Amino acid sequence: MFKILRDLLRYNIEFTIGFILTLAIFLFALAHFWAPMPDTAIYLLPPDMPPSAEYWFGTTSRGQDVLWQMSSAIWNTMLFGLSVTILSRLFAVAVGMISGYLGGKWDEFLMTINDTMIALPNIPILLLVYFVMRDQMSWPVLALTAALLGWNYDARLIRSVTLSLRNREFTRHAVFAGMSVPQILVRQHLPYVMPVIFFTAMNNLIWAIGLEVTLSVLGFSDINRPTIGGMIYWANQHQAIIAGIWWWIAFPIIAVVLLFLGLFLLAISVNEYIDPRSRLSRMGA
Amino acid sequence: MDGFAKYLVRRFFQFFLVIFLGVSLAFLITNLSPVDPVEQSVSLMTSFGATDPRSVELMRSALEELYGLQGTMLDQYLSFWGRVLRGDFGPSLSAFPTPVMSLIMGALPWTIGLLTLALIITWSLGNLLGALAGYYRSNVLLKLSGAAVMALHPVPAYIIGLVLLLAFGFIWPVLPISGGAQMNLQPGFTFEYIRSLILHGTLPALTLVLVGIGSWFISMRSLVSNIVTDDHVVYAELGGVNSSKIFSQYVARNALLPQLTGLALSLGNVFGGAVITEFLFNYPGVGRLLIQGIYRGDYSLVLGVTTMSIISVAVAVFIIDLLYPLIDPRVRLG
């Protein structure tokens, strides 16, 4: 594991940049545990202070320090993204592997459901869920809803990998050796599916974070819990752009763009590592 | 049965299944939630002052009837289907007494226009650039444009739109940032009105293009770079077919098939981006209608827009599926 990481850092520039960016943002988010003030408190500081030596990124119209708000916000946003990713991986792996291994009628049934889910527009459904839940909408509920909507593409991908494993020699050996279906899936096939899971997880994480930013920018989440989208929501509520409080909006946007860039570079370099063809083309073959 | 008919039947089945499950899902979400829409609407209306308890009671039963919340769950489900089929979602509460359906029908052309235009530009430009980048792998200009669109692709629509809005609305104010056309112009086929339409649509469309183009670029580039190593391409190269013909006839044409399937699969997501973009630029489409409905607590409007957007996306996917056999002869021949 560490050897792979070292090699990637040494030979893959995209991975190195992505790794450093993501690590820096993670450490910045981690710092919120040592914040000098609670992240939900408002009107603690003089409002609308531009960036200065005392307040590096300025303060908001609600009397909060933009720097510490951002630190908590990125943490909460990443926590949401990771929860969605882990939950939706469980669905995707279960459906994809079962569908691919069992084949036949089961495969047809599961994939019909899967394709139907793909064709449903996510955002209107999420907005409807928020609308009917209103104040009872907490971030774990939102994460579960997003996970239920975000597994279907990847289930198809995992299915296609399992489908090709089904007819391989070792699967037949395992069946003749008396292994049960769950045993075969977990002990024999899962290791082959792992790279796909990992790659789709990166993409899913990016998707989930984007979803969180989008929903909280509109105010459709717990608005008192700091998140990146939530900061932009409050800045819009206070007309920060018109009032000239640019630092309230600019720093969250820069942070979120850097976060996406870091994760995206990680995702493509991991994909390149997993897919040997693109490694060959890098070597000039 | 020949291949084409088989394909049609399958697609038709899938189309109905999407609508059936989507509409049922919308019903289930609204019915299984712990929040009662009637109570919500009542509290919204009584929050402006004291109201006679008797009239509140009347209002409650009127709303229950309006929302089809009387009888058992099955009755409600069937009556919901009845209303969907009739296209009757009742009057909007925030724009009383305009029916929800006429609000949606007024907004739908804007969304369809914006989305169709943005999708055509995104899909063709993304695939063209991606195919060129996959075929001419050492071209520096293509590599740079690829890096640019790929870096933009994971950023959510709202952020890209907001940056464009700040750039072209505040820092360098050259484009209108709100609405679908100039307010005081009479809609019609006049030069003024069409010019205003195009100017107002530029930023929302640009947002959607910038958000969407990267994923087409990435998938097309990897498809093309795989096809380039295929035997038939190598054979054509050895046979001396000129490279522009190899590119268009041997490589790009084959790579376009999965991209068309991808277009159908991506429509749901693209629609989500359009909802956000419309709201940001105050564009008079269904997305803005939906978000306004949520802010105003307008139950029938939100349910109506959600249901209609599920159905419209399904119809659009079905239309693309119907185009597919025209391009892929294997489907026709079975």
C-alpha cells in the first residue's frame, strides 16, 4: 500500500498535485477542532471586517470568522460526502455483484430497476424529499437519500466486472469445492471488484460533495450547521456581493474549487493506475 | 419478431416503467413523510393572524380534498394517478387560483429551449474535442483545452454559474444576469425580442455547457484511444486510407454509439443542473418554479413540477432511444 503510494507520488504528477491539495484541505478542515470559538455562534466578532492580520479571511455580516467557518464547513461537507459514498457503495456492490453472478432472470430484474433509477432526475426528487421533511431534514437523512439515488451507474459497472468473472476457471473450482454463493462473492470475486469500487468511490465522493454544495446553497439543508454551500447561502441572504463583502463569497468558492480539483486529480490518476492501458500510453506505447 | 420491433417493445416497456416508478415514488415520498402537507399549508395561512377555528376546520377539509388525501392509502394512490393522467394538480397556493398545470406549461418551453440548445452544444463540442484529443494524442492545444474542460467538470453548476454571474454581471457587466427576456418587449418574431432572448440565455446556457462538456470529453477521448488500436483501424492505416477519413469514418463513428446511450442516461442529471442554473439566473423555467414553490411552501406546485419533470425526462430519454436504431444498424437487424 505505502509502496504504491510512494510510486504514484514519484511518477504521477496528477496524483502528486491532487494528493497535496486534498491533504492540505483535509488538514485545514481538521483544524476546526482547535477553533477558538464554536462554529454555530453568531455575532461574536465585529461584522464585515475585510481580511486583515487579525482575521485572515475577514468576518461575515453575521459576525463570524470566515477562516474558522470555512474550516468547519469543509469538514462537514467532506463528512457528508464520505457518508454518501460509503452507503451508496454498499448498495452498488450488493446489487452489482448479485446481478452479475446470478445472471438470468435476477440479472434482468435488477438491471431493469437499475436502469429505471438512472432515468429518474435526482435533483427534483431530493428537493421533494426536502420539501416534505422540512425541519426534520437532518444531514444523515439527506445523506441516506442521496446514497439511495447515487448507486445505480456504479452497480452497472460492478455487474459487468462480475459477469466476466463468472465464467472464469477459478469460479468453477470454487463452486466444485463447495463454496456457497456469498462465500464466492466475498472471498473470490470481491478482490477483483475492489479497484472498480475504489475508482467509482472517488467519482461518487465528488458527486456527493457537489450535491451537498448545491442543496445547501439553496438553503435546503440544516442552515445553522456550517457547510461550504451554507456559507454561500448566508452570503446571498445578506447580499454580500452588492454590499461589497467579497471575501465572504470568494474564499468559500476558492476552497470548493480547490477541493474538487484535488479530488478529481486523485480520481483520474487512480483510474490510470487501475487501467493498465492508460499506463502503457503514458510510457509511449 | 425482427430486431427493430423487439428493441421498440423493450424501450417502450422501460419507458412506462420509469414513469410508473417515478410517479409512485413521488406519491410515496409525499405520503410516508412525517410532515402533513395540510397542516403545513394551514399553518402557513393562519400565521398572518388569528383565524376562526371553524374556518380553519373548513380549510383543512377543503385542502384534504384538493390534495386527494381522503380515504385509504390505496384510494389516495389511485386518485393521484387519476390526477396525473388528467394533468390536474389542482390550483397553486402561492399563485392562487392559477392551476399548477398552466404554470408548468408556461415554464416548460423555456426549460426545453435552454436545455436542448445547451445539450446540443455540449454534446457535439465535447465529443468533437474528445475525439480529436484521443486521435491526435500529442497535440498541445488539444491537451490544454482538455485539461481546462476536465478541471471544470467536477465543479457543481451553481458554483460555475455564480462565478460567471459575478464576472459578467458585476466585474464586467456586459450580459443580462436575470430573466428570460427583456421585460418590456412584446414576445414575437421581432429582431429586438430574439436578440434579447439570446442575450438572456447566454449565461445560463454557458453554465450548462461548461458543467457538461468535461464528461463527454473524457469518455470520448478514452473511447477513441481504445478504438485507435483496433485491428480495423490499423489495417486502414496500413492500407493508406487518409487520416481524416480514418478519423471520421473508422474511429469517431464507432465511438459515437456509446455516447448516444450516454446522452440518454445523463438527461436526468442534466435536468438537475438546469434546475439550479435557472434559479440562479432567475430564468423563467420549471426549475425556478420548483425552487420558488419550495420557498413558498406550495405543496401542489412542488408535487406537480416534480412529477412532470420525471415524466418529461422519461419522454426525452425515450425519444433518444428511438433515434438509436437509425445510427446503429445492429439494432435494426437484430
